[in-house]
Amino acid sequence: MNVHHLNAATLCPVGMRLINGSGSLFKRARMVCHVLAIETGDGIVLVDTGLGTGDIADPKRLGTTWLWQLSPRLDAAETVAAQLRARGVARSEVRDIVLTHLDFDHAGGVADFPDARVHVHVREHAAATRLEEARPRGRYVGAHVAHGPRWKLFDDGGERWFGFDGVRALSERHPEILLVPLRGHTHGHTGVAVRSGDRWVLHAGDAYFFHRQVETPPNAPLALRFFQRRGDVDRAARQANQERLRVLASAHAAEVTIVCSHDPVELDRAVLQETLAVRGPMATPDSLPL
């Protein structure tokens, strides 16, 4: 499977040093919404969607506080739908969307692919659609799923994968796409592991926010630690899973690449590696095929 790394929204909050770990306190930071687009023999599988075209057209539905705090760029060209179109990929070719969770900065583009099967953990679906355990307020936006997605709900599996229990394959058609329980940020939060060549790519969603959180010893800028704690529904579970990710990063770096949703360092590194692999050292990221 070919795995492509896309940024589906750029966030520019004030306080670069407190968010990116360097630079001025008064300059705007850079955060991203890291999405995977996976080429399979049965169309495209997306892991998360970032913000969607509806969010760009009506940003107020994302909440005035979030817009003020995160200052998203709101560029229609950054939506997954626009990026796929620029590469000659029709929306209908997206057959499956796998969501790490249903927070609006991860599920905003679901409505752009109304024919896709949308895979989400059963507890996450319950929290978002019945407004259970929706803490903090406003993390789910009903307009993102008002079209009636083709839900494919899953629960934990029974397999073990690199120290993680409860892992299951996405489907019989996609045995090399795995659903990895990473509870804590939300009760249904799930990582997605994809076999690509001789390596795995694990999209860990919001299980961590900063690349050095999976290093030993871990570290993260002050503002990101605050955002993470504020978003937790089960802090103990999130911390335990971060420790499992640190062990994975330390013991299996040659076999598994771990990325999270909002760290620009990881995204830039992944795009550069993809560019060099596909086009060579003189390639540009926007020339990558899909």
C-alpha cells in the first residue's frame, strides 16, 4: 500500500515558543491536521479528514472560541477534497474513511465524501451522536455528519501488535490496515496502523501532540500540555498509551513510524521522505502522485 501524508488544515495560534518549542512568544505558531491517504486495490482509504469544505464556507460552526484560539488558515485548497482533485483523484474514489476520533478538526471533511464508508469506534460514535461524554463542550459538530454517513462501527479486537492489545484489522479486504486502541483523549480514540512496504506507519491521532512526547525522556511545550490535559476524558489511559508509544518508538524504530495529528515536524519529515522515495532529491511535495 502507498501511504501519502497530507495537511488538511493549518492552525496558527499565537505563542510559537509555547506551542512549537522554539521561536518568539509573540509570533504565530504552526500546527497541522495530519491526514493519511492510502492507495489500495479497492480505492482510497483516508485516515481522518481535517477540516472540510463546509467548514471553510461556514467557519462559525467550529466555534468562535476555537477560531480565536487556534486561528486556522481556512484555505479551501488545504481540504482533502481539493488536494485529491488537484492530483486527479475523484471524490468517489475515496471508499473508506477511518477516524481516530470524531473531534471536528478530524472529522470536518467527512461530508465531502458522502459515499464513503466511515469507520469509527462504537463508543466514539455514541459520544458524538448522542452527545454522551462530550467533554469539553463543542468537540463534536453535528453538521459534519448531518448527511447520514455510511457508518461502519467497530469495537476492540483480540489481537496483540507491538505491545498493544485489542487490535483488529479494518476489514477482510484491508488486513494490512489495523485499528489500535489508544484511549484517553476520547473514550473511543483509536490509532490506525498501515503496512507500507517493509514498514508500518502508525497514525496515533491525538494520543500525543508533540514529537518529543514519544522520546525518552518525554517533553512537550507548556501550551500543548495544557491543551492535551483539557481535552482528556481519561488522563490515566492517555498517559499509559503515551508510555506504550514511547516504548514502541524506542524498541521498534526500524519497523514502525509513528505520527500524530498536529505536529508539523512529523508531517514535514514524512512528506520529505515520501517525496524522496517517489521523485528523488529534486522533487517538490506538490508534485507527488496519488
